[in-house]
Amino acid sequence: MKKKLVSASTVLAFASLYCAAAPDDLSDIKTEITKQHDEAVKRLQDWIGQVSIAAENRGYPEGAEYMATLARDAGFQQATVINTDGKPGVFATLDAGAPKTVGLYFMYDVKQFDPAEWSSPPTEAQIMDKPPLGKVMIGRGAVNQKGPEAAFLAALHAIRGAGKQLPVNLVMVAEGEEEIGSPHISQLVRRPEVLAALKKCVGVFMPHATQDLDGVVTVNLGSKGVIELELVSSGEKWGRGPAKDIHSSLKAMVDSPAWHLVKALNTLVSDDGNQIMIDNYPKPLPPTAEEKAMIEEVSKVRSEAQAKKQFSVQHWINNLPWEQANERLESQPTVNIEGLVGGYTGPGGKTVLPHRAVAKIDMRLVPDMKAADALAALKAHLAKRGFGDIEVNMTGGIRVTFSPANHSSWRPDISDSATAAAHTRRMNITSSNRRTQKSKTSTARRCRSSNISTS
């Protein structure tokens, strides 16, 4: 059977809110999903073509205006572009006259890209055959995060097209700086009119691509926190080494800021890079008995082989078995090097002793850990170890968020209605990327494979 590009399971995950009250009410909506399929695909393709990249100051304010238009077209009665000291955000509301209101978090920005690394132009959203998935859409943002968000909007279009009324009111907050750590989102959500609307919400939902290659779908209930940093080593600040790039033959008599940075990085973690060794670093809370039970369950549901294939890895840390690897993923903070930049990085060699080197780092946080405490510990550690000259510049970050798996504000609507719509299998817990999710997952269910790809 020919697969649809916008996954029906993603659209129905929201549309199934009807099931709790009227299990047979989805037939008209399903018809609309099929009827509007081509329109939904085109909507996503057009959105991918509207690129907004905060790190490159590209696509602003056009991206915010486009997001507001998408919201209005999907039925939000008002959608307003709100300026911040950084990139603008969007605040939108949909009043369905319902007794309950749900918040929505959207992002309209995407990561940077190098077209040379792509099999097709990343802004064209071309539809191609990709075994074993079938037809896929390839474009920057197709998975992270426009694809899932477009599927949510498609659900709203289908519900309206079927002549149905939403069972909840919606409050949307969309930002354009997620990929640089959301530095100005507080200015958006703390606007009086936005904060007042959010206070009416029983919770906040974020559309997300959490479907494995074998079809298992999960609902995430939180996210790890993250601090994004730049560590800068320079001859000027250090007082040793050159204040400009010089010939590498002089290394015999001149210190290297690049090596100075490498040695500093080496003190942050164990020899294998897997344990944080920062002095007085905040300690994470151990997982609860309930969380451990959920981890055990998801390790039975999700395929280890599929996960390794998806991430292109052969082994987990310390060759841990699947369940222990999942527990570590859920419960442990990390220090990760995103990139190292210094000196000459072009083709061939260049005999240079660089005067400056930069490490881009992200530090993931779990419950009971605060960004301010982690940052203070890092700076104190470097100073104590003789690296106080290294600049520590925090470029962005988000706090830890999580909801209990049995929280009354969401479970009747998401878990129970999803059961009626899609054969809920069992309680489980899982994580995904970005801002890599610490996710206490309520349901895993078998659906058709998702057909939106960024590879």
C-alpha cells in the first residue's frame, strides 16, 4: 500500500481527543485527513522553504510572520508577532468554547546546514524514495521541528474540515531562537497577555517526532535541561602564547593556546569522557522506583537493534546492556563537545601556531540540577585547576521540565483517548534528541512508519 507522507498516526494522535467522549466520531476526520493529504504535504514543503536560522540571522522577521499566518489558517482566531531583544516570537489563541485549555509550544527556527552534505537541496523539501520507508520528504526542519508541527496543524485543518469543534482551547507560543538555546523566550512568555493565557492551561504540549523505525510511537513528558557554552583560550587572555597566529616552528619556544584548551577540557571528564569530573558539580536525583519500572518496560517495547541503526552506533557506553543504557540516558547529566575550532582547518596542512582556540560545549541537566549551579561549578573548577584565563561564555540554555506519568491534568485526554484510537501497549519511558528529551512516556503504540526524513 502506498504510504502517505504526512503520517496519519501523527494527525490522529491529536484528533483522537474526541475518542474519550465519542469513539465513533473520528470517521469524518479520517476522511478529511485523506482528502487534505496533498494540501498538508504542500504546506510543509512551503514552510521548509521559508528558512529561519537564528545563528545566521537568516529569515527574520519573515519566519515569525509566516508562523503567524500558518496559525491563523489553521483556525487560531488571533496570532500576533511579538518582538523580543532577539528574534520575534508568535502568540496565538484558539477559543473553542471548551472548559479546558491546552498550551502549545512551537519553534519555527531550524539548525544551520551545509548543502554539500545533503542528498538534495535542504530548502526544497523534495519527495524521494528512501528504502525501507518508501516516499519521504527531505528538508531541513522536516523532522526537527516543522514536520511534527505541520502534522499538528493538519489535524486542526482536518477537524475543522469535518465540521467538528475542538474539545479544548489552545494557546500557542512559538519562538524563533530554540536552536540557539532560547535566550529570549522569557520575554515572550512573560508578556502579561501571554502569561495570563498560559496560566489557564492544564499543561503544555509540544508536537515531536518520536516514532521509531519499527513504528513504535511514544509521548514525551519532559525535557532535559541544557547549557550551551563556548570555552575560549587565547594568547591575549592567558598572557602566554602568541597574540596572533605565528609559524608552527616557534612552538619549541612559545606556548600553545590550543593545547591549553585541550588540557582544560581533559579535566572536565574521566579518561573515557563518560563521567563528569568537575569539582562540586551538582548531583542528579536518582531515578525513582516508578521511573525504573518504566525504563524496564520501554526497554522491552523499543528495539535495541533499531536504535543502534538509527544512531549509527555499535555499542553503548561501557558496553552497557539496553536497559542500563536507557537508565543512564534518562538519569545522568552530560558534558559534550559539540565542536572544536582553532587555527587552520582547510584542505592540506598549514604550518601555524594558532593564537586562539574555541570549544563549543553543551551540558545536559536532569531533575534537581540548576544551570546557574552547573555554570558556577565549571568556572570554579577551571580556576582551581589553573585555567581561570579561559573564557566561559554561556550562549543559551533551557531548564529541566518534566511531568509525572500519572498527572491528572493530561492523562485522561492523552493516554485514555490514545488508547481508544491506537491500541496503547504499556507504560514506558524514552528519550529523543534535542534538546535531548528526558521523557517520562505514557504510551507506546503501533502505527504506520513515519515518512518524514531529514537525512
